[in-house]
Amino acid sequence: MTTTAANPHVFDATAAGFETDVVNASVQTPVLVDFWATWCGPCKTLGPILEKLAADYHGAFRLAKVDVEKEQQLAAAFQIKSIPTVVLFKDGQFVDGFPGALPEGQLREFLSHHGIVPAEPTAEDEPAADAIVDPHERVHQLRSAVTAEPANDQHKLDLALALLDTDGHVESEKLLDALPANLAVDDRVSRARAKLSFIALGRDAPPRETLEAAITANPDDLRARHLLGVQLLLAGEPQAALDQFLEMLSRDRGFDNGLPRKVLIDAFKAIDDADLVGTYRRKMSTLLF
């Protein structure tokens, strides 16, 4: 289950090396310890998220994996009563922990609460080709988590988001619609709904080449620019998409009841790149004000 070979910030901890590799090492770098087992459904949800965060944080913390079946002595020492259980060591001491599989947003809040923020990437942080998580496998893991804990709405939200990376858009929308009010206002839900709106627009849009030809023939064809931007966004080219939407705003901000501004705002919600979004928000503001 672990990706220790692919991620330099993740390692398997043992009772023999725990004091050196975890306790003493935490004086220099915080160490998050994940107690898990191969048969544990929620562990299969939490583990990949923790490993993703270890990569995203570029060494701001290290993740120690403890298989409780293999390391029963360690599990007993920490009085682990349920798994997954996560504990944090910092400055050579145990400082906090929690049981259960938390969603990524709450995990980031936990780390932030203890002063752990993402570091700048280094050469060893370059992702290996085999470290890429298969989206279908991620959906499978989250389905298992929902089955194991059917009352956990956070798992359902995570599943809805993961389905967006596959062809499960209809199921994703149904899951989002069924979320309780406290999760319906989650920023990730807003991002997911924005993505779903672009997916719906792109479903019946003409091919990219047709739209590009239409714009070449008539640069003021804002309908074609809109649909081309949608196609580019869905193809994983957010900057090129934003360029099309910004060009729409530049040429006619009032087009189709203010569509250029609306589509830019929706794109900002859908794009998971804060720096890129910030840059284009400023460009939009310059054109508007």
C-alpha cells in the first residue's frame, strides 16, 4: 500500500529503529506516524492521502508507516486500539494525534495547527512516473472507505471529487447533491460543481480544431472562444483556457449577459493552481476597473 520507494519523505518504521528514525529525527523535521494494516478499509483511504501530502509538503514533515501486524510491539507501546491512528512527533516529543481517516482538508489543518507548512520543492521531489496515482484505483479505494463507513460524509465528498477524474460525472453530481449542508459550502464542492459545469458545456462542443478555425476566420467569434476555452480547460491546459476567457472579456465584457466575467469566475473555482488563478484575477481586475 505504501509508496516509500517512490517518495523520499515516506518510510517504514520499525520498533528497532523507532527512537532514531522517528523520535530523534523529529528534532530536525516533524514526523507523522501512520499506524495501519493491510486489511483495514479506512487505512486504504487515509494512507494515499498522507503519502500525497508528504510529497506535496516537500520534506516539511516525514511520514513513518507502521504496519501493526508486523510491528505489534510498537502498536502495544502506543496503546493503539483502532486503526488507522496517526500520531505526530515534533522536537523529539509526541505532541498530538488522532484516530480514523480524516479528509485531506482536515489533515492540512492539523499540520498547519502544529506549524507545518509546505516547503519549497527540491530535486528529489520530482515525481517518478510510477508514483502517479491511478484515478480509477483512487475511486476503488474510496468506494471501499464509503462501504466501511457509510455514515462518513467526508468519504462521500472525497469519492465525488475522485470521480471527476474518471468518467463518473453523473455519480459525482448525485453524491454532491446528497451532501449535508455543512459540506455543501466546502470550497472543494464549489470547485467540483464548477468542473461539472465545464464538463456539461464541453460534452456537446465542436472539436477543438473546428473552434480554432472559427476564431482564425473571425477573432470576434466569442462563442467559439468560450467553447475553445472550455475544451482547453478540460484538456488540462488551464492557462490557455484563461487566455481565451480573458480575450472574451477584453473584446466584449457584456457578451451574452456578462458571460466573459462569469466564465472567468467559474474557471477560477475549477482550477487548482492558486498562483495561476491569482495572476489571472489581477488581469481580470485590470480590464474591469
